[in-house]
Amino acid sequence: MDSVTATTGLTFRDAGDADVAELVALIESAYRGDASRAGWTTEADILEGQRTDPEGVIEVIKGPDSRLQVVERDGRIIACCQLEHRGEHAYFGMFAVSPTVQGGGVGKIVLAEAERQARETWGVTEMHMTVISVREDLIAWYERRGYRRTGRTTPFPYGDERFGVPQRDDLEFELLVKELG
């Protein structure tokens, strides 16, 4: 048992093909539809439709420089996150915590473990992520964990329903960066 498991009761492992359906359901539940409203990470008011699909999850699992971490408690998947090695930095994405356990500190633990793994595995000095810029509450959560807004944005993929159906016309992604010490 590693120190993270011993102190938190959470286990971390790389996702496999058998996890795909459960991971899609987890990600959807954290961000879309009425189920997502049980947690605070919901995007239901700004996006409808899907957040991801089995193909998107498989792409992350199979990517040569990426891994999809599964986080379990008592044998049940309660969170996940993507880590991707991109040269001097790692990219953090596909982060989801089950709405039924949000607010209990799981997200903080998962993020800290992802940062540790990126440093130790790839020797990177920064973690990057993109967040929908109108998600002020979520950005503030990341800022409390040492991430800074860069003001660098990329357009939301309007018209590509694989990423959802926007309910407003001002969506874009902002790059957040954290120095990993």
C-alpha cells in the first residue's frame, strides 16, 4: 500500500479498456445533465449534450504520451484524470469527481497526486490545463491550488457536438499554468 492509499483510502491506477463505459458515465455525471447538479462542477447551464464519448476516453488511454488515471475508493471508481507529457510540461485534463463525493477533498488529493506523478515520471516543471473561461468558480478553485491564469485562450469548438452543445456564444478555453517545485 502506498502512502496516498494509506492516508486517504483512495487507490490510483491506469485505466484500461474495461473501464471505458464506467469512465464515460462518471465524466458525464460530473458535468452534464441533472445528475451533475448534485456537485459543484456542473456545466449543465452552459453546455448540453455530451462531455466525452467512448472514443475520446480510449484515445487518452491508448495515447503514447498520455495516461488516464482511475481513482477508486472501496473498489468503486469515484474520480479520474488525464495526464499527458508535452515536452517541458504535462497537460492535466479529463478531470472528473463523482458528484456524490464532491466537496469532500477528493479533487484536491487527485490533483496533488497527478502533479507528483508528472514531476516524478516525466521530470516536468509545469502543469498546464485549459478551463472554460466563464467557469469562474472552477478557475478560483485551481487558483487556490497554485494555478495562475495566463489570459491565453483558444476558441471553443462550436459546431462539434462531441464537446457538447453550447447554450451561450461566449465560450472559450483559458490556459492555466502551475510551476511544479
